[in-house]
Amino acid sequence: MPITKGFRALVAEASAQITTYSVEQVRERLQANDPSLQMVDIRDPRELEREGTVPGALLAPRGMLEFWVDPDSPYFKPVFADESKEFVLFCGGAWRSALAAKALQEMGMTNVAHVEGGFGAWAKAGAPVETLEAHKAAHAARKSTA
């Protein structure tokens, strides 16, 4: 069976319906310690181990995202119920995050966006990156002081 709509068309359709921020826009918000901003890294564990992530990002694998967001799911993560946050998704190159942001909007979330160019653009711009080990240590430290 031939593919009638390829991934490029799906990503283009999603991109037309979601909010997209440049690396610089997100970086400025992070530098200003914007309390409403929650970065969400949807890349898989191999990518995280190899490339690191954005400091403070929530790690939410793409394959589990809809389940983590839905309060009726046994996998629900309460962090996603925080309506005071804007969840800004990113993946490697902004294809998966565009599709994911659209899916979350279709689920009813209005506080979701993604980063243009994804983690690749983030790292290329010299924006802050930390290793996965450093990220886990920082997360553990935050949990112990909470």
C-alpha cells in the first residue's frame, strides 16, 4: 500500500497549527527564570545519553507522552496538569515535537508549544546543555530539597 501522506506533510500540517518558538526566544525565557516555562525533552534514552539535554528539562519519551498527559491513564504524570506552565517540547530536529505538540493540542492542552530546529538547533546555538548524568543528579537534588 503506498503512503498517501508522508511525514513532511504531517509535520507541515502540525507546524501550521501549533506555537513554535525560536531557540533564542526560549533561551531568553530560561535566562529570565520564567516560572511558566517547562521544557520537555521527548527524545529517546539513547539520544539523551549521547547528547545530553537542556538543564531543567522534563524527560518525557515520545512514546509515552499522551499517556503521561492524560489523567485517566495509569501512566499519568501530575506535572502535566499544571495549567500555570507552558510545556515547550523539543526533539532532535523539531519533527517529532511538532507532531507531539499537535497531538497534545488535540487532547485539549492549550499550553503546549515546541522549539524550532529542536535540540540540534539548541546545541548549535551554544545554548546550555548538560549531560544526562548531571541532569539526573540535579533532579535528585531538587527532589531532596522539595
